[in-house]
Amino acid sequence: MNLTNIGTVKDILGRHGFSFSKGLGQNFIINPDICPKIAENGNAAPGFGVLEIGTGIGVLTAELAKRADKVAAVEIDTRLMPVLEETLAGFSNIKIFNEDVMKCDLQKIIREEFHGLKAAVCANLPYYITSPVIMLLLESRLPVESITVMVQKEAAQRLCAEVGTREAGAITVGVNYFGTAKSLFNVSRGSFMPSPNVDSAVIRIDVNKEPVLAPEKEKFFFAMVKSGFSQRRKTAANALSSQLGIEKQKIYDCLRELALPETARLEQLNMEQLLDLADRLR
């Protein structure tokens, strides 16, 4: 069954009475080159279990299942369950969870489905939920080696930006804290049905094995980052004193120790400087 053939896709969806949901950000991949590349770049290989988020009609799911030992896929749309029963009928190593990824127990799924296997995440993420899902995956400290996701091209640039540059945001800092992100390849808007208004890109985050900071230090670090990046035009001193109640003089002293001007904004600091500043402010 060719799940990237438009005629085949329309036939399957028509028989099941399926219509695309704008609210769920559904854009199904119809470019036959894309999913094999995602699978091959995303650790879908012997000895691995792959967690997929959002199945669509199972195009990527099938490519993952051809390569990995096991695939556990989380799909929120109940209407897709009978579709997937048909499109993935030839595979015995796939388990579908009809759940909301933001609410289900991903640790439990990985523990129970991938026993004895290394784990990775692969997903074609809806644009509206990209940042929350990526941060959920990272903050949950899932025992995964990598997270390979297709996202809006603009989001990919932000996620893979260097901390301290104009393109970086709070999520860039979060990604850099938990791992290392790199852009793999771009995907044109014509690769989807229906076609979105923007192009996409596939990125991979290689996840750190160990936490960078102890839990209490980590909590303060992210509170500092959130405060500074939510008021990007303010200096670090103004943003942190108003949001976290830290005396301005203490912030000035810490900035001086790092050879930074009193007028420095948090978004201008690189990763090492942010970690140093948080450590000194605590």
C-alpha cells in the first residue's frame, strides 16, 4: 500500500469518512522521500524502540517499523484508529496509543514497550504544539538517545540557533541545556496534504546522558531564563529584579564578575555565561 500516493490516501480517508482537522494541525506527508530519511536519521534501527508522536495515516510509522525493533505511537485523533488498523495491518511490531501526548505517561510507555531496547523519538509535529511537546520530552528526562522532529522551518532555525544570537529564544536555551540540536534537511510545503502555508525542516536533538545541574539549581536557572526572555527589551538587571525580586546591585556585581556590562540583556549571553550567572545569583 503506497501511503504517499494522493489517490490512495484520498481513497482510504474517503472510505473511513475522515476529514482533516485544522484544530489538530493535520498535514499528512505525501512526498515519498521524506519519511525514510527521518527514520534513517532518527535512530530507527535494530536494537531500538521508537516513540512516535502523531501518526497521521501511518506513513512515518511504517518506515520506523521497517527499521526498528518496536514502534509505540501516540495519536490523539480517535477517528484515525480504524484508518491505522488498515494501513499498518502488515506490521506486528507497532502499538498505537490513542492518547494526548501532553497527558499520557511516556515514561511508562517506553519502560513497558521497549524493555531491553535503546529508545528514540521521531515525530512530524503539528506547528501549534511544537515547543510544548519538545520541552515536555526533554523535561520528562525520558531515557531516549535522540529526538528527531519535523517542525516549521522558522521554529527549526530557532531551535538550532546558537544561544546568545538574535535567532535564539528561551526554548533554544532549554534545548541546549538538555542536549545538542542540529538541522538535518528542509521539507517544502508541497510535500504535504493539505499543503501548509510554510515550509518545514527536520531537526535532531541528541539528548545528554546526565543532567547539567542539580534539581534546585536547575529550577532557578530556568526561572532566570524565563524571566529574562519574557522581557527581552529589558536589561538583565531590570528583568530579574522585577520578576525574581533580586537586588539590582547583586545582579550588577555578578555581571561585572563575568566581565559583562550592567546594560547586558539576558538574550545576549551565551550558554556558559547564563549558567555562570545563575550560579552566582543563587
